[in-house]
Amino acid sequence: MRLFHLLPLTITFAACTSQSDQPRVTAAEPEPIVRIETVEVCSNDLLAEGQHTFRFDTFGDEAFWGDQLHLHEALATVSPRTALAVGLKVDEEALPASLIAQLAAGEVDLDDPAVTAALLKIDAVVGVTGKFDNTGKLTSMGIQCAFCHSTVDDHLAPGIGKRRDGWPNRDLDVGKIISLAPNLTPFTDLLGVDADTVKQVLLSWGPGKFDAQLILDGKGFRPDGKSAATLIPAAYGLAGVNQHTYTGWGSVPYWNAFVAVLEMHGQGNFDDARLDSDQFPVAKRAGFAHVRVTEDRVTPKLAGLHVYQLSLAAPKAPNPADANAAARGEALFGGAAKCGSCHMAPAFTDSGWNMHTADEIGIDDFQASRSPDKNLYRTTPLLGLHTRSKGGYYHDGRFATLGDVVDHYDRHMSLGLTAEKKADLVAYLGTL
Ligand code: HEC
Ligand code: HEC
């Protein structure tokens, strides 16, 4: 009988415990009622832990960004004005009241790099952690998920406000920031090219973009000569969505492990035998298919990160300027324009297998061919579109406006939409 009671409890803890050093079974004899309470408390803990990981955990990646690239040395010379100009954001809630008052009164010298260091010291730069020695000198730095996947509401000033987790930072010039690193040897060694070539690739990305596949296949540019980078996507509105990333690499926990270990260079184990392939010559050479570390600082965080990301609801759209047009657009979306055959409410991606061929959506297969499934694009969940108009639409921002997206579908699917109908569809998209 005792075993019968213990078994469900073990499963409960295994499912909601993310710290490997926590006990999997408690000594107390479990009653069913206790088990239910435990689940609820545990979920809340996981959510809070996931938020903390998303915002503040570097997974030990300062060993790469600081100790190897020496990016902190570049950061130490950067004024707050320059930092804001390359898209870094400042978390208002980390600022002491005195500093908020000084900012409001225009008394903070935004041209003084010492102010950047002071902001780093109080953990106010979103997604970046500075490491300081006891003389107050900046000795290293690491990055977090929030670096790319959070922004702020600009409440105090442009780039300074309350955190908005999950909103893609389309101002952040990741390539430019990395290109400032005094030592690019880790990239030149990995990619087998010289520093000028690495810089040329990094500077081709531009604001709001990053190329997660560069360190796998070494492709810096598309056949048409344009950058191979993709837009930073939303990390909200992902609950109920099957495949993740533009080309469907896998689930949220898969991709989180991938990013934390291979892109951020955190210390963690990682497995993906698909990378041991000639499709990914750089990854194959580097042994990315199986990464093993002595102290895994990533895997124990995946459950919390997963729960937190699924909890991030897409932001609500403002009321439409023309509610009638939006209503007509909604009818078209689900009807004659056939959008709803792939973008299904409520997440606005396909229920089930949400992958489609490049031909189905009428674009080239360059980016799709860089993922293990080849030739497939994932139906982008559309909620919160109004928060990500910067940088354009589709994985590489090829369509500057929603009107351009609708024109594309109209041509590709021979929908024969009139200008009015196209405008109605755009009005509806603005309400998602
Ligand atoms: C340097 C910028 C950067 C950092 C740091 C970063 N990401 Fe991303 N993230 C991206 C880009 C770019 C993509 C799109 C990749 C693709 O589709 O090939 C992406 C994709 C994703 C997706 C898929 C979203 C979707 O629409 O399905 C999730 C989830 C995600 N990231 C979560 C995270 C988490 C969690 C972390 C921290 C462990 C993280 N990212 C760190 C840039 C970043
Ligand atoms: C066959 C399935 C399919 C149909 C039908 C379809 N879409 Fe899409 N949609 C996709 C896929 C796949 C993507 C991702 C393309 C990419 O990122 O390159 C996408 C991307 C988008 C985006 C860009 C989202 C972003 O954040 O970049 C918008 C907007 C969009 N679709 C609207 C529509 C509208 C409006 C219609 C109807 C006219 C429609 N879609 C019909 C599959 C479909």
C-alpha cells in the first residue's frame, strides 16, 4: 500500500522539480490532498524560477563573451547613449528612485561610459550581466535570453522602461555588438575564416536580426548576396504551438537547450545527432552533436524556462481604427483568403503538424534548407503582430509591411483580392 502511495508522489516531483539536487521523494507519507497542493505550489515555483532564468541566468556564458571574446572591454568604453543606440534596453525597475529622478530631470550624463558600468552593476541592462572585481573594475560579462527576447515599454525614455519579456528586441544590433569584441578568434577558429570575414558577416545582420545557423553551416550570405540572418521572433504566444523556430527545429525545450549551449555558450549538455551531418560542416567539425560538460548549468533550468515561456501571453492589440473593416477582414481570413487553413485560432498556427513547404507559401527554400527537415517553414503564430512591425515580416523580414504580405499571398494563391479586401485583411491582422 505504501508503495502505491509513493509512486504518484515520485512522478509529481520528477515532473515539477528542476533542480537536480532537490530530493525526488519526501519522507512524509503522502495523502492525495497533499499531492494536489504540492503540484500547485511547485508550478508557481517553476514559473518564478523560469522567469529568473530567462532574465538573469547566463548559464556561465561569461566564460565565452567576457573571458574569451573580451566583449566587456568594449562595453567599458561604451556610453549609455551608444548602448541605447545599438538597441540595449534599461530596466526601470532595477533603478533606484534617486536615479529615476535624475534621469527625468535630464541630470544623467548619457555620454559617460562610467554610467554604463554603474547600470551594469545594479543589473539594469536587460539581458547583460557584468562581472566586477572588488575594486569595481568590469572583468567579464555574460548574456541572457532577455538580451534578444525582451524589450522595455519606453516608460521613462526611449529604451528605458519596464521589461516586456517575450517581445523580440528588433532594435538590438547583435552582429554589431559582437563585432566590437577585441578577440574574435573563437569565431574565426570555429568558422575557419579570417576576422575581417567574420566582421563582414556580423555587420550584414543589422538591427533585430541574428543568424542561429551560421555556427552550424558557416553560411553568412544567401545566394542572392543578402544576409543569411533571420529576425528575432516573439517568445510569447507559444502555448499550444507544435514546432518552434522559423524552420521547425523542435520543441521549446529543445531549442532552449540548443540556444543556451551552442549560441550563448552556456555550460550545459546537449544532444542532437542531426548535427553530425555534412549538411552542417561547422557543427560536425566542432562536435556540436554531443556536448558534455562537468557541471551542467543548462539542463536543470529547462523545465522552468519552458513553463515561463508558455506562460507569456501575446500582447493585446489596440482597438482597430476601423472595426467594420477588421470584421470584414476576419471573415476573409477564415474564408475566401484561406489564411485560416494554416493560421488557426487561437494560436494562429496549424493544429498538429505546422510545417509547410517553401512552394506552399511561395518563397525560396534557402532558410528551410538550413534546418534538418529541409524545405519546410513553420506557420508563424500571428498573435501580437503589432509589436513586431520593425524589421518586416517572414523569417528574414522580406516583406516590409502587412500590406506586402497580403499582396504576396494574393499573387501566390491567385486570390484575386480587390484593394478594399486587401485593406480589410490588413486591418484584421492589426487586431491579432
Ligand atoms: C542573440 C539573440 C538570441 C538569444 C540570446 C536567444 N535567442 Fe531565442 N531566438 C533568436 C532567433 C534569431 C531565433 C530564430 C531562430 C530560427 O528560427 O532559426 C530564436 C528563436 C527562439 C524560439 C522559437 C520561437 C518560435 O517562434 O517558435 C524560442 C522559444 C527562443 N528563441 C527562446 C530563447 C531562450 C529561452 C533563450 C535563452 C536560453 C534564447 N532564445 C536566447 C535569438 C536569440
Ligand atoms: C500554407 C499555409 C499558409 C497559408 C495558407 C497562409 N500562411 Fe501565413 N505563414 C505561413 C508560414 C509557413 C509562414 C512563415 C513564413 C516565413 O517566416 O518565411 C507564414 C507567415 C505569415 C506572416 C508573417 C508573420 C511574421 O511575424 O513574420 C503573416 C502576417 C501571415 N503569414 C499572414 C497570412 C495571411 C494574411 C494569409 C492569408 C492570405 C496567410 N498567412 C496564409 C503559412 C501560411
